[in-house]
Amino acid sequence: MGPLGIGTLLVKPFRHVLHIAELTEEESAELGPLLRRVSAAVEDVVHPEQVYVCLWSHSGGVPGHIHFVVQPATRDLMERFGGYGPALQMAMFTEGDIPDEAEVEAICAQLRAALHPSAS
């Protein structure tokens, strides 16, 4: 769990990768459709105004394992934190509010069902 709100997911390669350019052709071919599916699931479950998809990789000022943050940006969050885009994310990190574990479990169940409809 983290401070970027309910419904935020991380998408990252299984193997350790520092740079997008290091992805194999197969990994690259899977990445776009996967990010689209995850973004669509977040859209369907949370109904945000926008879904942010951001590449993050730095840790301590040096490149670390790449991962994409898929974050629902709702009007409520933008009004509460007085910003959007990177300003919204920075404000949320600054506040450091960790979502309730039961809420996280509930949204994860909904996102799993949206991502794997035949499994539900």
C-alpha cells in the first residue's frame, strides 16, 4: 500500500530492468497492451476523471527497477490536494496518507475481477 490512493496499481517487468531500452522485443510487445488493460480496469472500477500512467525508476537519485504507476485521478483528489498531475502525486506523497487495508482489499478484489472476468 502507498499514499497514491485507492485503486493505484504498479506494473513492472518480472526481471530487473533499469531502462526501457533494455526491454526485450517480447517484453515491449506485452507492455502496451498490459498498460491499456490495467488502465481500463482502473477506469471501470474507480471511474476517475483521468488515469495517470507514469514511468518511475529512480531510487536515491539513481535508476532503479522500472515500474509504471497506474493511478486514478479523481476530481475529489484534485480538489482535496489542490493539484493534478505531478503536483497531485507530490502532494499525496507529502501527506503520506496510507489507505485503509480493508478498502485496499475491496478495491483489489474489484480490479482482479475486472482484469480476469472469467475467473470470477
